Amino acid sequence: MGSPTPLPVDRTLRRLGQNIALARLRRNLTQAALAERIGASVNTVRRMESGYPGTALQHFARALQVFGALEGLNQLLDTPQDAIGLALMDEKVPRRARLPKNRPDSGAF
């Protein structure tokens, strides 16, 4: 068995599961109806709604698609918006540009 799920991850999965359950209920869908629409078993929907960490990401993604919220998943770690990643890259930008030492002649074949 793998390592235990960190508490912040566990809380987030449970909150996501609760949100999926609420979205399902607001749309008056049964667990069986959602399971059919996402191509999964009712047991999978139950585990997903309880925040079970072993639930495949594809089931969450399919549920988000059913609820019209798939774009939210697509925006996670959107690289142009990754402030930390961009800051780390900016630290490696040279202070000045230099031509390469072994520059081939532009007219030679």
C-alpha cells in the first residue's frame, strides 16, 4: 500500500467530492444516472463523492464535463499563470544577450 494521503490533500478530495454530490443533487441526478453519464459504476460515484483518493482522475474529469465545469480542470496549473514557475525561469534569464562563439557564416553552404 502507498503512503498515507496528506491531510490537505484528503480535505481537498473530500471537498471536491461534496461539491460533486451537491452539483448532482442540484441537477436532480441520482448516483446511478451520474454513473451512467460518466461511464462508471455507482460504487465509483459513491467513492468519488466521499473523496476516496484512489478514484481515477478521469471520473472526476467526466463528472466535471457533465456539470459544464471541465474548463476549471483545464485551468489548473495554467503555465502562463504559474507565478512561481515564471519567477524561477526569470531568475535564469541572462543579464545580457551574447552571440554564440561558433557562429556559422550566413552566406556559406
